[in-house]
Amino acid sequence: MRALSLVVLTLAACGPTADLDLGLVQSEAIPTVFTASVEGEASGLDAAWVEFGLDGDFTHQAPLDLDSGPPWEVELLGMKPGSDYEVRISVELDGEPYTGRSHTASTGMVPSDFPDLTVERSGGESFEGFLFTSILGNSSAAVILDADGDYVWWYQPEDTEMVGRSFPSRDGSSVLTMNLNSSGFQDGSIFKVSNDGTVLESTDLDYAHHDIYEHSDGTIAYLATDPATVDGDEISGASIVELNPDGSTTVIWSIWDHPDRLPYSASSSGGPPTEWPHANALDYLPDEDVYLIGFLTLDAIAQVDRASGALDWIMGGDHSDFQLPDGGTDLFERTHQLHWLDDSVLVFVNGPVSGGESYAVEYAVDEENLEVELIWDYWSDPSFSCVSLGDVHRFDSGNTLITYSYNGVIQEVTPEGEPVWTLTTSVGGVISYVTPVESLYGD
């Protein structure tokens, strides 16, 4: 693509100057992504960034790392497909801002087999960032969506029927995703895809499925099936495994290490033995150095100490350490994703496998006394029966994002239960787990 240029003239005989050329290259893999390259010389350069937007509104800013060049490079992320964007470079010279002439960059179209997405806003404060997720159905891909429900990034791994968790890498240079492997009895793969879609790292892992988490040092934790034979039946089991930066793996925890706390029985499988315990959610609390793991057929979540592999506690189900005020332990019925808050836990509940309503629920948690109390729930109207997957997230605003994956619907609701933002896929569209971010350029 042609080079675009900016010239900032000398302001005084000894003042700051800038003579910078801006080049743009469109990604062949993802036609909504451009790589901007800035070359030239400048004195008194405090900061520089590439601005871009639609209809003369430069709503996106991609910062340049001045310690890395020149030339300085940055990917332009968040562009809508089939659109003409105005792009320009802006700088700060000795504390004063300057901008160059704008030029047009035209994005390509989204794949035709992706489901259509629509967004309805109902008034009030609502989501304005980006969603890292995956679409399932006629086509499966890791995608990034903007608040208008437009695809702004996508990656379709070859020979992968369903893509699971997707989220930005810690360093912001790529997207991490994995194949869902919902049965858990096949080998899984974790993919690391550069922002421009041109560099791919894939790692095949025994029995990896559903969910992953990236630590600050690059270690990736994942759920894995841990099969065993019990009374002649093959049981799926569950484990937490870490993929270390050197490529080795470490088993952190296995459900088979706790037969007294989580004993297997045919009646506890919630279906065929291969469904026990159907781990499907993984989270990590860095301040406590513990994992949280959710189980569909145990109607429970558990906390695991990362360093020792100890099972700290179980919440919900027949073996719960926590109790409600009335002494009961029936907290959930078939759970999926969860969001741990300061003193409570937010959980997506699938509901009965026979087709009952799915909903979100929040319990206040007293870990010292092993007590929980219902403090919030949300049942959509009309209701959804989300038989698989499902996710929840609490925003700083107090609103809650609820993903009815199987139904292809994402809703943002207020603490009072009023929907303010709803994304809906066309018929056949299914959404995987969702990771919301405010910006594609970190904090």
C-alpha cells in the first residue's frame, strides 16, 4: 500500500521538528487489520500515535512505542469490515500536540459464512468496548466483536470444529484460543495468533478442553480430561495442567487425588460415566495463588491451591463445604462460567438438562465460616434454555454481562435486572465464552 506522510515544520530556530513518513500495510489474513510503520526524524518527541476512525471522527488511537525504533510499528485494531477509515499520525513535541494529514484505508469483508449479528440498546449506560469470543455453527472461529456487534478480527483454525475460550495475550501482541473439545476424550490444541493473523503458534496437548488461563510469565493453565476405569466404566475425570514456557507440562491437580472429598458414583455423573465430572470453567486468583474450577454435573465449583494442589473447598452439590442460611447446599443446577468478585461469586447456571430456564446467580461468600447467601439473580424475559456453555461477567459499573451461548445471545443488564444492551446472532449462531475488554491496546 502507498506510504502516507506527515511533515511537522520547524516551530522556531531551535524548536522541535518532525519529518515522519507513515506507511500502511493491510493484512492478507485479516483484512480489517493494518500495520502502521512510522519512519523519520524528530526532535523533542514526547509521544506519538496513529489515529483512525470513520466519518472524520478519530475514535481509535494506536500508541507507538518510541523505545523500539525508528521505524516504529503498531497494528491498527478494531476496524469494521467493508469500511473506509481515515488514518493520520499525531505527535506530542515538547508538550505540544500536532497532527498530520489524514488518508484513507479501506477494510475487507468478513467471511460470508459467519452468522449475522445485531445489537439492540435499551437506554442507559452500556458496554462500549470489545468482546473476545468464538462463534460456533456452520463456521467456527475466534473473533473480536465491537460494541455495535461488528466483527473486527477473526481467525479460523484448520481442522477444528469448535473453538473455545479466546482472549488477548498478556503482551497484547496476539490472541490466545483453543479448540473446545467438548467431549474431552480427544487431544486439544492451544493456538497463539498474532494480531495481524500472519504468525501462528499451535501446541497439541493431551485431553485439553474447554478453558485456559495465561499467567504473567507466559505459563498457560488448562483443563484436561483425566480418564480412569471404575467398575468397568471409562470415567472422564478432570485435572488442571500447566503448559510451561519451555513446552513442558505440569499436572497441578487431579480429581482422582480426592476420593474422599469428590467420590465417583454412577448416580453423580448426571448422565453417562463419561460426563463425570465435566469440568468446564477455569479461573485464577493471583492474590491467593489459587484456581477456581467449575463442574457441570457436580453442580459445584471448587478452589485448588496452585502450589500444593490441595483442594481447599467445594461450593455446591452433594459434597459442598459451604451452606446456605437454612443449611442447604443446592446452590446451582448444572453450572458453567463464573466470575469471582471481592466477597461474592457470580455464576452462569444452565438449568435442567431437560430444557429448563438458564439464569445468572450471585452468592455472597464467607470463606471463614463456609457460608453463602443469595444476593442477586437474573432470569431473562423471554427465558432461554442454554443447554451448553454460558458465561457471566460483572462490569465496574455494576452491570452484568450474561452470555447464553447455545442461544446465540449476549445481554448486559443493570443491577435491577433491566437489559441495556443485547447482541443476537442469526439462526444457527452459537457463541462460546466471552472476555470483554475496554481497549485493544491494554490499559
